[in-house]
Amino acid sequence: MITGHETVSRAGGPQAHSSELEFQRLKTVVHEELIESLDLSMVGEAERDLLAGEIRHLAEDICAGLGKRLSHHDHDRMRAELLDEIFGLGPLERLMRDPSISDILVNGPAEVFVERRGRLEKADICFADQPHVMRIIQRVVSRVGRRIDEVSPTVDARLPDGSRVHAIIPPLALDGPKLSIRRFGVRPLDADDLVDGGSLTREMLDFLAAAVQARVSFLISGGTGSGKTTLLGALSAFVSDAERLVTIEDSAELILRHPHVVRLETRNANVEGSGEVSQRELVRNSLRMRPDRIIVGEVRGGEALDMLQAMNTGHEGSLTTIHANDTRDALSRLEMMVAMTGLELPVPVVRQYISAGIRLVVHLARLQGGVRRVMRISEIVGIEDGAYRLEDIFGFEQTGVDQSNTAIGQFHTTGYRPHCTSRIKAAGVELPDEVFDGLAVSR
């Protein structure tokens, strides 16, 4: 505990954790005093620097009144973090400024984890208490015009920098409020970055790029955090500048490398339970907006049927992602989503519709150690004996792990020449036959 005239310790070990917790609690007290002393509702971002000096003097007076003595370093830190409490996300602000962090996970006041380069690690920050965590969550959701309380205890939102936020609070979260932030890099990864990072090979990229240019529709499948959205954004660079794209997402996060993009985002119901706009409604509306291609960030329900109708009625080259464990599972989930529309369509009809609208399925996975790989690129050749006929074009096989316990393996080609190459050539896109030759690249 910090007692009167005691300096906050920055030493390592349990003492450091205790001192950090005491620092956060002291900051909470000072913050509450500041709220009573200053009219913060009239303070904008432009007044931040002017306010900094006044905060330092007020903080010193408040600490003196409490019998607390801070070092010069802790005074500077107190001033900086108080500004973060007023203008930003409190203790999380420092993590938000770190470009190496891709995920921030708040399990409790003293349990904050981050993901760096695919690996989870405990962060060296903490909150004063659960009300402090709740206050930051309220600030996050209020910035994007959402609300969270016992009536609506969950929220999905998007920060101004594009980061995706999910929060859940009691009574659904039994041990206190939880916050998850999925961050995106300052510079979105492009196709060359994915090749350099080992997510796929140059030959695989060349094939996918040619398919995009030739308006071959395909589905990108994979688990959470496998890189589906990143790959979709990178491939958008190969769409002709003369085309108009419409994107539809639950929480807008796609960053497309294209000059003509119309971005649409769903809307939740208001307090009265009205005003909801679903992805399915947006897909239907997008058809009236003269799109060349429709990109659904992720299909989750009945909008799958509308997406397939668009692919089969003049909007070839449309793209979407889906959560699935493998390519066949992706198609099975797509069938289930079509059934969610309530239309009692026979399974053979649904499968024929899917195989007519989607030609390629690209499956990604996040492997041990956090590496992301394109596990399989398959072509839907058609329907045989009532089942999909899938032919693998490229694949990745994990062969083990390296000294850092990270998955390693080999990319390979199957030797299969996909039928869609005729469409690619008809579109005037050059794709050498060598792309499909016996490739074996270790990663």
C-alpha cells in the first residue's frame, strides 16, 4: 500500500504489481476530483495541451491533500495518464499506440493480455477496479453511438482507427466486464506482404489475382483470426479501377485498395427494438446501386441466398468470407444459411445454385505459433451424385514445429488444371501454365 509521504515504487515482481494497482487507484481518485473541479464537457482535443499544465498542478494539490508524494517520473506519468483518461481509453491508450499489438483482451482489472506476432502475452498495465474497466467500456461504445447496460449487455463497435471492439458485461459476464479489441495495422497488408510473410506462395497469388481480374467468384473460409479479411482486402487491389464495388459488413473493417468503393454497415435495433438494418436488407439495397461486384465481409445468415442470387445474375466476381473448418464445411454452412431464409428449397437445388455462383473456395487457418497459411485453394467443378465435386489446386501441409514451437510445412500444387483457366484466358489475363507445375515450397 502507498501510505503518507511514500513514493510509488517501480520495482519488478509482486511489489511492482501492488504499486501499479495503487497508482491506478490514486489516479482514479485524482480523476474524480478533476471531474468535479473542471468542466470537462467544454474541453475538446484542441485544448489538450493547454489543459495538461493545469492538470499537473491540480494533481499535485490533490495528492498533497491525500498525503501522497509522487516522484517526478510518476508526476509526469500521472499527468499523461489523466489526459488519456479524459481524452482516450485510459490505461489502454499506451497499448493502442503500439503498432506491434494486434489484439487487446481485458479479462479484469489486473488481467490484460495482448497478442504480438501471433502470440498472447500478459500486458504490463492494469485498471484500478472493475468500475474503472466499465468506465472505459462506456467511453468506447458512446463514441460510436452505441449503448451497453443490463438491458443490452453486449456491443460490437468500430473505433475511428478501424479497430473492432466487442464488450460484454454482467449479467452475461459472470466475473465482471470484458473488453476485446481487434486492431488493424497502420498500413494494411498488401498481397506482396502476404507472400513475404509466408501466408501463400507467389504462384498461388498469381492464380488468385488472375481469378479476381477475370471476375471468378470465390469464397474465403477460415476460423477467427485466420486472415480472411486481410486476404480479401489484399485481393481487391486486382479489381479493375473501372468497376464499382459495394461492401456490406456488420462492423466495417475492410480496407479495399480500390478507387470506387461504396461502404455499407448494418445497424442494431434501438432501445424500442426498432430501426434494425440487417445484412440481408443491405445486400438487396446494394443491387439497386449499380454495383459491378458486391463484397460481403462475412456471410452469417439469410443474406447468403441474396449473395448467391447476385453472383448468378450478372455480378460475377463478387467475394465473401465465411467461418468454417475446411472447404467442405464452408459449403455445408452456406447451405445451412440459405435454409435460414425460411424458403423450403430442395438440397439439390441449393447445391446447384451454390456451384453455379461460386467457382473457388480459399481456406485459411491460423496454425501453432500464430502463423497464418492458405491451407487449400479448391475449385467447385460441379455436382456429381448429389454432392459437390471439389478439386484441390494448391495446398499446405504442416510437417512439424520449429524451435520456437511455430508450425512449419510445405506448400504444394496437385497438378490439377482448373476449369476456370479458360475464363481467365478469355478475359485476356495472362496466366502461365507453370503456375500449376509441381510446386513444393517450405514455410
